[in-house]
Amino acid sequence: MRAVSTWDLSYDAKAWSLNQERTKHWAWRNAKVEEWVDAFYWAAKDAHIPRCETIAVTVDVQMPGVVQDICNCYPAAKAAVDGVVLAGVIVDDGPAHLVAMTFTAPVHAKQPRLTLKVQQLT
């Protein structure tokens, strides 16, 4: 498979960590998930991404303070992908439509941000 088109979808907020999620109340988690699904739903809509049969996603994270482990932002990234699905980019995030999800090493930055690089594949 090769990439046909690529879109960068970003949300300027600090990605919560798997470690945080394990210690918080379910209502806190639900509020975070709802916030991030909504943010990436609108980012995908604003980018006018067409319906795709298959995509691959790369997750880039910027954060202030101590930089997390490479995949520790998984819960935020999963919610972001759910927003892309809700926007109708792919039917669901099962392996028939989301064929890869890659995490790059987080980088230190003043502005927190999570970016999904969405690649349409053929």
C-alpha cells in the first residue's frame, strides 16, 4: 500500500497519559474522551478529508514539562482516531480500515499539541 494523500490534524492541548487514566475517576476519563473526539471530528471536517477505504495514522506529540514515554499518550490518540471515524473518514477503526498507527517520540515544546498525520492508502 502507498499513501495517496496526507492530512495533518492537530489539537492544541496536553495529551493525557495512560498512567493518568489509570488513576482518575471514570467521569474524568469520559470528559477527556468526549473533548478529544469532538476536537478531531471538527479537525477532520475542516480538512475536508474524503471517505477513505484505508488509512494509516502517525501520532506526533508536543508537550511542556517532562516528556512522556513514547506511547503513553495512547488514550488521547485513540480518542483522536475515534473523532476521525465519527467524521466519516473511515467506516471504523478496525484493521480493515486503520492499517497502521505509529507513534513518534514526543518532543518538548511550550505549546502542547497532538497531531495525527492521516494518510489515505491505496
